[in-house]
Amino acid sequence: MSRKRHRLAPETFGLKRRRERGPVEVDPLRGESGSARAAVAELVQLFPRGLFEDTLPPIALRSQVYSLVPDRTVADRQLKELQEQGEIRIIQLGFDLDAHGIIFTEDYRTRVCVLKACDGRPYAGAVQKFLASVLPACGDLSFQQDQMTQTFGFRDPEITHLVNAGVLTVRDAGSWWLAVPGAGRFIKCFVKGRQAVLGMVRKAKYRELLLSELLGRRAPGAVRLGLAYHVHDLIGAQLVDCVSTTSGTLLRLPET
């Protein structure tokens, strides 16, 4: 039986829309089903900067965007446009082939510059060069050997410095993923938190739980990123079904 998925209003997750003064330009990417740009902006507000001592740029996940822009074709197209325009960077998080993190480019540049390009370590020069030459010119998820050496003029030792700094991670021989220094801490928290929130639904009667009830509960210790952050992921990743009821939105584990 087909179940209709509902877009969850940001207010449901304790998000408040910022009031704008004066005329507001219409977002050219905004459609009837919602804007991927607005979704990312809303989701990064949920990212707990303090948990990581503000050393990581706020990270949203592609799956979370799908919870706010249910038409995945529209969401992917808009994210691609934002990537090509240089507004966002997309990174491979590693725990799943489809797990993509989304970061506003300016947030990425600011955090990496503060942490890795200005600390006087041997790799600082290579990181500064990467931020100045590669980041503005290329929005790719990964980079090839000839691209790095011939197009951007990096020597092999400089690429090694980028890997040591955590700006790149090895994909395979002669290929690297764009990365966020220190993101391993976030990934560990995310994977544990996802399983913990799924467990909350799994342990409920009939393996289903009202969204309002779930968000009103005290989060288990493993849920360090916040319940709302994980609920967006579970819905967008289709790990739970959303069912409209007279009592509100019901989260239900899919039948196996």
C-alpha cells in the first residue's frame, strides 16, 4: 500500500525562520516542493557546532534534504546547480556509498583556513594553495592525479600534505576525495546516533511512534547530534515511513 510522504515544517523541529527586512528576492531555485538551498540552510542550523568545539563546518546530509524536498529528482538537480555555482561542497562521508555531506563553501573555506592553513605546520602552504586555486575553480566530489598536477600545478609532496591535513582522502591510486579535516568524529557520532534513534522507533509498540512523541523524549546518550537532526535523515533515507494520522505524523519502520 502506498503511503504519502509529507514535508515536515521546520517549526516541527524547533527551527525558526529568520525574518527579513525590506524587499526579498525570490530564490530562483525555489519550487512548489521546496528549495534545496533553503533546506540546506535550515538543516545546518541543527548542526551542533559546540559538540565539536566549532572546529567543523556545519554539515547537512543529502538524505536530510530529501526530507524537506521530497521530489528527489528536483532536490538532486538543485543541489547540482548549487555545486556548479560554487555555493556548496559535497563530500563523501564514507560509511555508505550514498552518504553525502553538504557544506556551504564559505563555511568550508573559513574552518579549513583557520584550522589548517594558518597554523604554521608543514602542510599549511599546500592547504592555502588548495583553498585559493582549487576550491573556487572546481566543485568536484573527487580529484584525479593529472587534474591536480597539470591543471592546478600541485607537486606530489604537496598532495601528500593535503592528505596529511585531512583536506583530501585517498579514493584509489591517483584519485582523492574532497574531505573535511576532523570529520571522523562527526561520522562516528552520526552512525551511532542514527542507530539509536532507529532503536527508539523499533522498541515502540507496533514499531511505530508519533513524531511529536519522539521529539519530546529525552535523547539517549548516543544521540549527540540531536533528535531532530537524525529524524530528518531517517525520513529522507526512507529508513522510516511517514504516515498521516489524526494525532499527527506517525513514524513507522517499513515492513521487511
